[in-house]
Amino acid sequence: MRIGARYSHLNGEEYLIVHRPHLRTELMDVIAQVDAEACRTKVSREKTRKGRTLYSPIDMNTAFKALLESRGWEERRNTFWVTDDETILRGIQGRDEAEQKATIISAGRKPIMSYNQTDFVKDRVAVEIQFGKYAFVAHDLFVKHLSFYVSDIIDVGVEVLPMKALENQMSSGVPYYERDLLNVIRQGRSVPAVPLVLIGVEPTASMRPSGSSSKPLSPASKMRVLPEHHGNASNSKTFVGHRYLPEAG
């Protein structure tokens, strides 16, 4: 596979470049080693696609899992305690789980254990490979990555998604990069309050429409950084992140 596009929220990509360049390179290598065509195994039963052979989310997830785990990326859970009292919950945010539970009990409330789970964590970087249902992406970005960041387990969260061109060749209900990029940037600069890198992937053999650029975003390419803004012409614009494009020439 290859990277079709990527986006840095709150300097997530910049943090990797400066502080975790080995992990950034490692992730690029993993993406390049996934054989998308070997994952084109799902025979559709959908009415409008019946009989077509589509890319299998399960097979692609399995390929990513094997490659990441072989490089030391591991599943990680962030366990915490909750209750029905808002004031207590606000007061125990950021404390360790034992103290959270004790505080809830001392207040005469019932403690309820909960947790967030991330599939791949290494050296304070979390990676989620999301080829499932589109609703799962919001949970990753606004719950999982944020929970791990606030709990001081990670410094950056990475979300790997199919590009629209790949999503068109999968079952219905799958997320795609372009839509979730909008979901992030329309929240403004500070939401979600965690440094993120969104990565859109696609098969190495280009599936882009005629007339679109088919040049891959190579990890080794020089990159130029374009600031992104939002707001209308009459208002001052707010910086929200970067999109990365290959250096011309």
C-alpha cells in the first residue's frame, strides 16, 4: 500500500519528525509492505455489488497487525473508574485508578470500572488501523487517543484510514480519509485536544479517477508544509494544522 494523503493536527506529525523519527519511518515501512491486492478476497453479497471481489477489512487489519506486532507495537489498555456524579468525575480526572476508586467510595458512590483499549502502542505513540465502520473513527479520535493522551500514556495518536478511492472498493459503511479529515478540521484548532496524524492509504496501483495525481507520497520524499485555515473572508482565520504534499521537482 501507499500513503495517499496525511494531515497533522496540533503538530502531531512534526512531533514525530523531531522526537520519534524512527517510529515515523517504521510506520511508513509497514504501510509500504502491506500487499493490498492479496487482501482483495471478499466476495460481496450486497445487492448493488453482488459477486464483486472487494478489499477485505479483516485481511488488511490482519496484515497490519502482523507487521506492527513484529516490530514491537503492543495493545495497551487505560483503565479508570467512573460513577454517576459529575463533580466527583471532574475531581478525579488525571488521578491514578486506585485513587479514583477510593475517592468514589469515600463519597458514598458506586465505583464502576471502565477502560479504553488501543491496538498498537510503542514508545508513547498510539496507532489505530481503522477499516471498520465509519462511526469507530470518531471514537478513536475523540475518546481513545484523547484518553491515552490525558492519562500521559502517549504523546501522539495516529489514525490510518482508507482513501475514498479504496473505500469505493470495499463494503458499504467503511470510513474514508477525506470525510474524517473534514470532521477534524471543522472542530477548530484545539479539538480534539490531542496531537494527531491522519493517514489515508490506498493500494500501490493507483485507483484515482482520471486526471487526478497518481504520484505516491513517498516517505523519503522532501515535503512542503501548507498551513490550513478555517473561517470566512470577513473573520480572522484560525490555524488548525498542516497537510503534506510532495516537494515539486
